Amino acid sequence: MTAETFLNDAKEIENEITENRRFLHSHAETGFELTETVAFVKEKLQEIGCECADCGKGGVVALVGKGESDCVFLLRADMDALPIKEKSDLGFSCDTGNMHACGHDMHTAMLLGAAKILKKHESEIEGTVKLIFQPAEETLSGAKNMIENGVLKNPDVNGAMMIHVLAGFPIKSGTVIIPNAGVGAPAADYFTINIQGKGCHGSTPHLGIDSLSVAAHILLGLQEISARELGVADEALLTIGSLHGGTAGNVIADTAVMQGTLRAFDDKIRDKIKKRLVEISESIGNAYHAKITVTFGSGCPTLINDENLVKEVEENTKELLGAELVVNASAFGDENTHRGGSEDFSYVSKEVPTVMLGMAAGEPEKGFQYHQHHPKVTFDEGVLKIGSAVMAYNAFKWLEDNN
């Protein structure tokens, strides 16, 4: 099949892809609790003749292809939204207090579109395309859960790809951004620091242990990790985003809780920061007679873009869209290449060759001035058909070339 076939197929179902996206957007759900979303995805897969199965908590898997070889290529879409009250004023806004402010509704709709295109040409597909619809990306938990429940097995996956849309990005909508080989997204960890002091009357601080004062010293102490313990090439960020303690102005706070995140482009640096975070927090706590408990919640390693797969996908995508709609991430400079949020698809990249593509989905000068995670963010739905074609064509071509 030619690249033009995939573009034409995607254009034919553009309205359907858009309708699917709008339903998903207006029924935004978070984390692993994706009851309506999962039911909708299964219904749409079954409508096009794809058998689907649950995988782990809130995950869905479907297969397309003749399955006559051992080659399996995986396409992934994340399905979860954020606990954000929407202020976009779209006619299909979500009114539940959740919002697809990161574009996962776009990803899911594009993969459903790709599934329909691939199913139409199933007899021509060498090997198998595995489609996975993943929960809980925002909490960096869903991919790991699906892997632990066998998503990369039976049949075994040989390569994997995902697309992430980018709102408010200053290049033409529909442009595909090819990543550099190597680290494509930083490792991340969420952490909580609990400080147990000793409450007392504000007029007798010597009788207590001020948990807020301890928290303040810990906060300042942790800043020294970046300032004095990392070199200029050690790209990492440590953020304390929440500090709570105390109930009244005349009471020495008995307890305080700090929460934050750390991100690093090198897993060794990640491990070093985690170790020092615990050591500094506990040492300061000991110095001021407070009990410190540091716990790490969900997190993920660095995402690695496979060099060979990056090259193959770049060539295939240029065949499909033309060179003018494909740009390498290096064109934006190191500052823009090494930034952005973490991505739990990194767990897949640790197991099989993987590539994470970006796709511009709204230029600021055309009214798409807000970025991901903003309550007013909107996305250019014109890119949906392009995303579906890119997914389907790359899966088809990879299997054709690697059989």
C-alpha cells in the first residue's frame, strides 16, 4: 500500500475521529478509574471488528494483523485526564471537575482511527500491530501496571511508538517532531516528607519541637543539592510544591508535610538525588529533634528513543507527510530538547526499542495560546486525521521492513 492510501483512509474517517475525541473530552476521567472511557474504547474497537481484552487495572489491548510472523509493533495511547476544572468554553467541555488538559483524548481518538485504518487493510499487514490504551499516565503508574500484567507478551513486542500532541507550539499544526536518539524525557519521582515535631503553646516554644521551622530548614537544605552537588552537565530539577503544617497562629505546629517532585535526564543522577534527599532531610530532622519520614510515590525512569527506530520512523513519516511537515527536535536547540514532562512510556522503552513523537496541535497566533495542563487549553482537531495516519503507516511500514 502507498502512503497516500493511509492519508486518504484517515481523511475519510476524520469526522468519526473528531466525534470520538469530543465524547472522550466531555467524559474526562482520571487515574485508573476510567469506567466510561474504557467502555467507549471497547465499544469502538468492537465496532470495527477488533477483539479487545482488559490488561491490568483500566488498560485495554487489541491486536490487528495476519499474525503470520513473530514481528509485533506496539502503538500506545494514554486515556486519563487531570483533576482540573475546565475553563476552555468549548461546546463539549467536561463539567465533572476533570479535564483532558494534556491531550490524552486526542491520543486515544487518533489510535482508534489508526485501528480502523489498519483493520481495513489487515490482510496486507505483515505480523501484528498491538494497540494499547493505557490508564494513569498522569500519575506515572499505568504503563508499569500494564507491563506487570503482560502487555508486552503474548505476542512479544519488538518495537513501540507513541505520539504526544503539543498545544500552543509555534510551528504549523500537524507537524511531526522527530526526537533525537537517546533520552527523550526525564525520569521523575514524587515524594513526601513527613515531619513529626512536638506541639505546644506559642508562648513556650522551648517546650515543643517546631515542625514548620524544621520544614523550612529542610526546604533550604534541599536547594543545595542543585546548587552545590550537581555539575553543570547534570540536568535535574528538584521542586517542593507543597508545604502544610499548623492550625493556629499561637500554636507550635506538631506536624508538617512537604511534597515535591524530582526530574533528571540520567538515572544515576536520579538515584544520587533521591539518596541525598533522604540524607539531608533526616539529618536536619535529627539536628532539631524531629522525626522525619521520606516516602517516594509513583515515578518513572528516563524514556529512551531507540536510534534505529528513530531513523526508520523519520523516513516513514516523511514518505507519508512530506519533508515540510516533519522536523527533527534538534532544530529547536538543546534548551527545548531537554525539557518537558516525564512520560511513563519510559517503562516500555526499557524493554523494547521505542520512539516518542511530538505533534504540533495549535499555533498561538491562531488562538491556541495555552499550553498543556492549563484550564483554558484547546487543541487543533485538524491534526487528528494526521496522527491516525502517522500511527497506522509507521506500524505497517515497520512490520513490512522488519519481516
